[in-house]
Amino acid sequence: MSQQDNVRVARDEDARTEPSRHDQPQQPEVQLPALGVTGTLRFAWTQLTSMRTALMLLLLLAVAAVPGSLFPQRPAGPEIVNQYLEDNPVLGEWLDRFQLFDVYSSVWFSAIYILLFVSLIGCVAPRAVKHAKVLRSAPPRTPRRLSRLPEYGTVLLDPSGPSPAAAVDQAAAYLRRRGYRVEVRQEPGGGASVGAERGYVREVGNIVFHLSLIGVLAFMAVGGLLSYSGQKILVEGEEGFANTLVSYDAFTPGGAFSEDSLVPFSMSLKSFEKVFDRESETHYGQPLDFTAVMEVQDGTGGEPQERILKVNHPLAFGGTRVYLVGNGYAPEVTVRDGNGDIAFQGPVVGQVQDEVYTSLLTIKVPDAQPDQLGFVGFFLPTSYTGEDGVAVSIDPELFNPELNLNSYHGDLGLDEGKPQNVYVLDTENLTELNNRDLDTGGVTLSVGESYELPEGKGSISFDGVKPYVGLDILYDPGKWGVGVFAVLALIALVVSLFVRRRRVWVRGATGPDGSTVVEYGLLARGEDFRLREENLALRRKFEQLWPVTAPQEPGPSSSSTASTPTASSTSSTTASATAGSPSTTPDHPARAVQNRPE
Amino acid sequence: MQPINYQLAGYSDLFMLIAALVYAAAFILFALDLATSSKTIRALETDLARERDIDTTDTTESPVLREHLVGAGGGSSAREAGTGSTTVPGARPNRTGADTGAGGSELVDEDMDYLGTTARPVANVAVALMVIAAALHAFAVIARAVAASRVPWGNMYEFCTTGAMLVSVVYLLFLTRKDIRFLGTFVAGLVVIMMAAATIGFPTPIAHLQPALQSPWIIIHVSIAVLASALFTLTFAMSILQLLQHRREAKARAGTTGGLVFMRLVPSALSLENWSYRINAVGFVMWTFTLIAGAIWAEASWGRYWGWDTKEVWTFVIWVVYAGYLHARATRGWTGDRAAWLSIIGYSCIVFNFTIVNTYFPGLHSYAGLPS
Ligand code: HEM
């Protein structure tokens, strides 16, 4: 048998004693009907928990996750999905039917990962039980033919060397010191052998890793139930926020959310500072720093305190955290109606469109009499009118703030009670008053200016600009569990990938000439690329422990390779360098005696 | 905030270009080495063929000669030797028998150790050029970092140039221990592509970081991500070679020769597979870390650790593909070629994530806008 065959056979034996690998050969199809109900179920379960299925499900999961990055997702931004549906009515409808706008909560995505995790439990639980038993039992018995192991060697001892049993005892003591669990046994044909194994923690790592993934998923589910997230825009110096449902601009509760989990706190924006890059030529005007000075009150009572809120540095109120996720400008306007009464006064939050803070403005004035008024247009922090006569913003800071608006009168459609997007003006029942393309022209206002609307419909004045911040307010009690299990998974992964699990057997027997022959073999369980190094280390140690006779010259054919330390021949150069100088030091026996276990 | 040192940044750009050119030269020399070595191998082969004719023993069965002939790719690695159908993960390929006195010298070692049997002066010059290029490159990257007083991975240009540097440094580090000169053409080629992509595709003048990126997590998260990507780049090259080598081995077994001659300088497919597995395992741990650190950063920055943002989706996809790769190595029928394909697919996802997703997919990375 060639050396390669040795390797193969040994590995196959390993695989046979390793049912946890679950990769049994497929049963022939024809057997199926004969299995009966329980048989079929068991067959299905075996299939589901097989490595091949796990692999398929993993690959399927990877593929299934991709569409979520190709199509807009509802949880991330329902408006974008609606826009997409409007732009692609036919395709969009089909995509929606297959839940491609809700990929990560879709039936098919859930089915894949639930199956994967069922498979995982079915795979790992029996492994865990089995390994628990292994942990309590002695290392395996010594195989009859050590030469069939992937790493194998023989040491011929001098007649002056220890007896087989003593040599095995010494080897066992050494292996124990090397971290092996050992068991010395009498051999049926005389002599003794030791079975040793180390790296049990590798399997523990594998099991803990997989179970931690379940932990991650479980706590994500907990978060999905108990969490909430909300958004709020706060304008500098304006009314603040108190943590009650009515205060939020937008609110998304988890499946089992209850209002009791809203911890009491309140906050308002005292001031907001932005710093932009003024040195770089290429990145002139790039934001460098945002600082929001907040006035907060933690709990119901107590003095309000000042606190700094920055990007990457949220505020915490119990388990609830407040994040600075956006900012912009809110121009302050006063709108008088056709009767000359103030119908609206205050800041209007502009939607930032670009890096120079060109902001989309929508002003709805439902209280205006006799006609309701509406305005849409842009706020430009630093307005600049080019040669084409179109005003654009050229800087994010307020160097030349200007409003460019169109105006409308008529019915805003707010009275029917239908919910409306505050950022969209429904112009269906409105008549245009001002527009760049009309004779009346658009409304262009600098700070402090006013404009009389045509037809005596009223007026609008631009009083000033205030900054605002966009805040995310989030609560997720599951995240700690997710974090703990994720880190545990990482640690377990390292253990499971890099701890080497291996077995060593050493057998001592009496050779034909009456002196002791020590044979040993090594077997890796799982990936182990350093088994040869272990072999050489053992060999070095043995030659140090015992007076060794020189190995016979390796012959030209493969029959001799078994007597070289490794089952192959190239390394005999190494072997003779490290192991080929037998019986060099006379103090070996003495040391061997010292090393003798009691 | 420290002002930017534009002069130093200018040197950085210049050295980046020079390094790219030197890499290109190294690439050409590595390719030349393969070409000239092919000639040497053919000559050696003819010699051996003659020797075999003289030999009276059953030469066709002599593993020594056969292995000798086809280099490491000989038809007797552990995988092919068995009668069964499976590969044994972790089984160590046997070394070729150079010391059995059959004359001649082996070309490669299955453990990729240096043998010193074939002189490859061109390859050695190429390695020297790689070292020079890497030094210039390192200077450029560090100069950029110093000029901006921050870590040099704030945008795609910086990510790509730092990544390319790590690829070449990791390669050179491996080279001190292992003879992986056969990878040189691929590694130098990939580095040149990365440098060209960075300097031509997305050149970005030096600047400060925007507020969202001003976090210690950028150091932790991105550095490991770049390192993992560098490792995956190496295994990508090895997996491609593995596929080529596997085909050649199949041909050699079938008795036909052919295929790319330079593949004889490359270790056997099994050896390549084992090595890419070892590197991929390390890369996978790093990627897992990247994923977790990214989630922690997202939590600190946006308040949610996971939101299926396009970037997060692709990081996850990559992670799952490499998890699949690790599983494949423990699944019957999935080792060998299929595992190599998974490794290649995983790397393609990384490239896709970096190029297409970064540039064309809308993500959560603008910081002036309104919340949703
Ligand atoms: C959520 C899905 C899963 C992920 C992300 C995953 C990930 C991994 C990773 C990264 C490894 C390599 C590290 C190690 O050896 O511990 C691994 C190994 C392993 N996994 Fe999974 N796994 C998953 C599901 C499963 C399932 C369903 C099974 C059972 C059918 C399974 C069985 C195994 C086994 C047996 C190994 C050890 C392979 C070896 O001996 O080298 N895994 N898994």
C-alpha cells in the first residue's frame, strides 16, 4: 500500500468514528417508499441536518440577501419604495408580490434562515451531547496497525533502554505534560500502549460558535419585539421634545412594544454649531464637525442640564439613546392672508438636497382666509445667480440666505383628514400665483424682506434662519444580548479554527532481538497542518529520553518509508538532522529515570 | 483640527505613482520568469524522458520519476491516490522524492519551502522590485496619513491604496518563510490593478474626515477589513491556480501532457487548497471581526447595529459565502474545485462590494440630509 493510501485509510477510519460529520452517503432513492412515515421523517431529518444541506442553505442565504441591496427596502425608506412603484408600475407590482421590497422580513428569506437554524440545532445538539460524553471518557484505544496513520514512526531502543512498559509510561508522562489526556493500557500481546488526545476544546469551540449564532438570532428577535425607533426634528430655540408618543415626528414600534417602555425625558436644542473645511481647495466647504448643545431633563423632575450631542456620540437616557443623524436650516417666515391677518409664523424645516444645503421648502398655510395658501421652492444658504438667471446655493453656510418660492392659493386638501406628507404640496386643487415662468415671476426674498402676493391674496416675509437637527431616538433592549453572543461566537470561532485536536498512540513492544521497540502514530481530527511538526517533536523527545539505535538505511522502495519518522521520504533529511544522531548522550537513561512517573 | 500638509500629500501622490510603476515592472519580470522557466522545464523534461528510456525498471510505475517529471503536480497526491471519492481535508500531501537519488531536482515543494534547486534569477529580481515598490508604497501611504493627521483609509482611494500595500506586504512576509514566488505574477498583477483603480478610477485629493467617520472605530473596523481583504486577495490568486493545477493534474493522470507549462512551478492543487484554506480561515476570523466591529460602530453612530444597508448586506453576503467555503471543506464532494470556486466567488463579492456597491448603490453615508 502506498503512503498516500495510508493517509486516506486513516482519515476514513477517522470519519467512520466521527458520525457527527453527518455526511453519510445518500441513501438510494428507491428505498424511500419502504421507510414508512417515521422512517421518512427520520430520513428527512437526517437530510436536513446534513452538512450538505447546511452548505446549500448557507449559499442560498447569501444569494437571497442580495436583492435587498438591489431594490429599495421599505424599512429603510418607504417613500423611495413608493416612488419606485410609481415609476415602474408593472414591474414594481410584481416585485412587491414577491416581497422584494421587504426582503429581510419576507417569507422566503425567513424560511431559509429558519431552516438553516433548525438544521444547525439538529446538527449541533447531537454533537454537543456526544462531545460531553467524550469529555468524560478516556482517549481511544490504540489501533492495531499504527503504520496506517498519517504520521507514524518507530524508535528502536538500545538493549540498555527501558522495558516496553516503562518506555510507554515515560511517553505517557511526557504527553501529559504536552497537554494530552492519556490512558495507559496493557497490550494483549504483551507490552503496553498509551492512547492520548488533546484539543478537546476545539469541538467545544465549534459547538459554542454555532450555538452563539442562535443566541444572536434570538436576541435580534427580542429586539424586534421590544424595541422602538422614532425620529424628531428640533429647531434651535423652539419647542422641545418630551418622550411621549405624540412628540415624535415618526415612530416605529416593535412587535410587542408597550408605551410603558418610553422612559421619561425631555430635550430641546439650545444651539447648533457647524464647522466646515475652509482650508482645502478640493474639499472646500466639506463638513468637519457638528455640535448640538442640548438642554435635557432626565426623568420627570430635576433641573434641566446642558449636554453636548455630536455625531458618533449619542445621548443616553436609560436604555434609550438619542443620535444626531442630520441637520439643516429652518427659514422663519410670516405669512399674512388676504384679510391681513397672520396665518402662519415660525420656522419651516427645509429638506437638505445637497452638500451646499440647498433646501426644499414646503409651506402650507391652511389657516389663511379667504383662500388657503401654499408655497414650494428652495432655501439657498448662499445664493448666487449665474448668467442663466437661475439662483443656486454655492456654500453650506449662511452667507447670502435667500428664499426662492412659488406660491399657490386654493384648497390644500388638508380638511378631508387624509394624512399628508408635510414635505409635499398637493397642487391638484390649487391655483398658481407665483412662478418663474408666470408673468408674476417667482418669490425671491432675502432676510428681512417681504413680498405681497398677487391678487391681494396676502403676503410672505422672510424673518430669519434657524438651524435644526434631525434626531433618531432608539431603544433596543436586545442589542446587549446580540453583542455578547456575537463576541462569544468570535472567540469560539478562533478556538474552533486554530486549536488543533489530535491523537497520539505510543506502543512499546519487545523486538525480535529482545530490546524495546517503540512505535507511535498520530492522527488529526479536523484540519491540522502541523501534525508533522508534532511527530518530529515527539521523535526528538523520545530520542532524548531513550538510547536509540540508528534506523536502518532507508531502502529504495516505499516499503522502508514506514520506518522513517514521517510516512514519506523527503523529510528524511530533516529527520536525520534532528533524529538521526542516535545514542549520542550517555545521560539519557538517567534522565529517563527522573522523568519516570510515580 | 490639524491643518493638512499639502506638500507631504503631494509627495504621497507622487510616490504612489512611482510605486505603481515599480510594481508593474515586477509584474513583467514575474511573468518573464514564468515564461523562461517554462523553457527550462521543457529541457529538464526531455532529459528525464531520455533517462527513463534507459531505465530498465518499471518506470511507468515509479512514483519518484513521475512526480519528478511533472513537478508537484504529479498524479500521486493524496487526493488522487485513493480509490474512494472523497478528499481528506487536512491530509498532508506527500512530498516529492528528491532525495531518493534518481537524479535531477524537484521544482517545487509541497510545503512551499525553499528548495534552491532551480535558479530563478528573474524571479529574484522581481521580488527585489516588489520590496522596493512596497517600501515606496508604504512611504506614500504613511505620508498621506501624516499629511492628514489621521488613518489613511477615509475614502475609496485610500482604502484601495492601503489595501494594495497590505497585499504586497503580506505577500512579501509570506515570501520570507515560503517559496511562493509562483504567486508573484498574480499578486503583482492584482496590486497593479488596485493601484491603477485607485489612482485612475477614484483619485481623491487629501482632506479631513467628515464627522461620521471621526470615530476610533474607523481604525479598528477598517484596518481589519483591509487586512482581511488582502488575505482574501492572496487566496483568490491561489484558488485560481488551484483550478488550473487541478485540470493539469487530471490531464497528467490521463496520460496527456499539456496545459500551461509554468504550472509546473506551482505546487499541487491539494497543497494550494490546504494553504488557501489556512489563510482563508484567518481571513474569515478577521471578516467576522470586521462585521461585529462594523455593527458596534453603526450602533454608536446611527443607533442601530444592523439595518441591512447595502454595505451591510454585502458584508454579510461575503461572510456567508466564506462560511460556506469553510463548510465546503468539511463536506464530502465539496472540497477541491468547488471549494476553490467558493473562495473565488467570495472574493468577487468583495470586489463587487468595494467597486460597484460603493459607487452605484445608494447607502446611508450622506450626513447632511434629513433623517429618511
Ligand atoms: C447559521 C449558519 C451557519 C454558519 C454561519 C456556520 C458557520 C460555520 C463556520 C464559520 C465554521 C468553521 C469554524 C468551525 O469549525 O467552527 C463551521 C463549521 C462547522 N459547521 Fe457550521 N455554520 C452554520 C450552520 C451549520 C449547520 C446547519 C451545520 C450542520 C448541519 C453546521 C455544521 C458545522 C460543522 C460540522 C462544522 C465543523 C466543520 C469541520 O469539522 O471543519 N453548521 N460553521
